[in-house]
Amino acid sequence: MLARLLSCASPLAASLASLLPSACALCQADAPGTLCLSCQTHHFPAARTACSCCALPLPDSLIAVEPRSLCGHCLTQPPAFEATIAASLYVAPTDQLVRSLKFGGQLALAPLMARLLYQAIAVLPPSVRPDLLCVVPLGRERLQQRGFNQALEIARPLARQLKCPVAPRLLLRTRDTRPQALLSPAQRRHNLHQVFALQEKFVSGLAGLHVGVVDDVMTTGATLEETARTLKHGGAARVTNFVFARTPLH
């Protein structure tokens, strides 16, 4: 059953990428692709000193002692997911890429964001690679307004690079919710309570799988906590978040 949900990345992404000007998407300097070498090196380092579970930045001294360190919150209150991989922090100027994709409709940026995220994955042990990717679903009203799900636009080329399938409709949003950005951490958790569900006919295919959840930005982690809880209830053995950007503070 699950195989019917799986979707391969479309060659449309490659065609869209060719429409971008030959200038860096961040600094506008001449660049052979969508990002110059200087911006890639400075804003997207090969390895980030971060909590291995939630991807919050950690002191370099702590990482030197234990490369897979956890932050205090994840140590005392472990979330439903096991790990989070982020390509960058959600700070200027890298937040421009998210905003341009999400609110500007610049879909040709999605393959770049997927490539940068894959670079963050490639330096880690093979165990972080999932059996299956899915995405955080948008509500019906927001999807109609935007015309696309930015998480899915990133997930499709990422799945191709990871050589794993992506199930775009595995997770469902049962109701429209208020925008998370307008809410406090406590309100975010209440806003998302039991808002996600799995398509029942595909639940049996999740048993024992390592599932990767793709999203553009992780802020408090409330959305990804709820998706991981839903996937675990459906039988997933492990959940890893793959996000393009992580806000530096809860």
C-alpha cells in the first residue's frame, strides 16, 4: 500500500534552476550556480556544533568532548524524535532563501536548499539516513493560498540525493491551524494538539521504519514533535527531522 504514495522527484526542478540568474542568491555576486563559494563556506559550514537531537547550537567546548552531545532540554525532556539535521541557522542572510521560497514562490531555490541539507547529512554516520521521507503537511486553506508545500519542494530533490522514496501524503493535517509564528511556545503546542494523522491504509507499511520528516524551518520544535509522535504511534521505529534552517533559540 505504502508504495502507492511514493513519489519521485520531478525533472521540473532542474528546468526551474536554469531560470535563475547567474548571481549568488545571498550576496548577488557573480556565481556559477545559485550560491557563491564565499557564502556557501561562511553560512553553510560542513559541520555545525549543535545538539544532535534538536539541532540547537551548543558550545564548541562541549562538542569537542562529545561530538553527539545533547542540549539540557533534550537530556531532561527527550522529544518523540531521535535526531534533527539542519543545513543552517535561521538568521540573516540565510533566512532570505526560506522567505523567497515560502512567500516569494521562488521554487527554483528548493533544489539548492535540498543540496545544502544533503551536504549536512553526508558528513554524518550512515545511521542518520532514513528509509523513507515524508513532509510536514500544510492545511488545506494555506495550501490553496500558496499553491505549493515548500517542505515537499525541498523533499523531492533531497530524496533523490539520499536515494530513498518520499511519501508526500503519508501525514495528513486534520484541520487548519493558526500560524505558528504568531503564537507563544505554549500556544504552539496547544495549536498542534492531535492536528496530524496518518492515512490509515498505509500505517502497516511504517512498522520498524526510520522515517525522515522534511520541513523548511524548525523554531520551537512543536510541529516536528507532533509529527514524530504521530509517526511513532503508527509504528515508525525512529524519526529524524531534516530541516533547512534552525532558529538559534526556542
